[in-house]
Amino acid sequence: MFFKKAENYARLFCALQLGPDGECWITIIVYSYYLASAWNLPKDTCQLILRHHDHHFFSSCQDETLRMTMATLKMAENFVHLQRRFSPSQDWQYFEASALAVLDLENDDYLDIKDDVEEYFIDKQL
């Protein structure tokens, strides 16, 4: 039922957002947002899903809880990307300074956390 409702939202969005040749160019971000909404996740969570690649998130969001949640998400996403692909996530460069500021972390603090995460991955062989 949840998937059906999300699919209906996605089809509605597609009907409104057709590409030049009539193809639907719905993005995974938008589809994920509609899926989260169909699952009745909290509106704040849905907004984070929708805006998790928005480079202007920190400058436009005033809610401190959302800012801290996004900063934690982006930092964790970067740690996983470093562990799995041996390079920073694609948008970490846009979020790094703001994420660290929101979390009140200095670069040394970040590196300590990164080392702890790497050690965890090694210990768990993930």
C-alpha cells in the first residue's frame, strides 16, 4: 500500500515534470521524498531527504535540530564513502565547513572521529 501511494505521487510528479521528449525525469531524491511522505515519516525527515544534496541547506535552514541532523548525516555519509570508495563523498566539499561549525567541531576533532570510524570498520570488517 505504501509503495502504491508513493508510486501515485511519483506519477503525478512525472505528469507535471516531463522532459523535452516526454520522458519523465523524476530524480531519486524526489521519489525518495514522496516515498517517505507516503510512509508518513515526520515532515522534517521528509525535508531532510529532499534537501540532502542542497548546498545552501545550512544558510537557509534556521531549525537547529534539523541543522545538526543534516550535519551528522553528511559527516556519516562522508565516512562511509571514504571507507568504501577511498575518496570523500561528492558533495562533502560543499558541506564540510558548515557541518563542522554546526556540530562545533574543529578539524582535529573531525579527524579523531574519522579515525575512530575507520577503526570500527576494520574491527567489524565491514
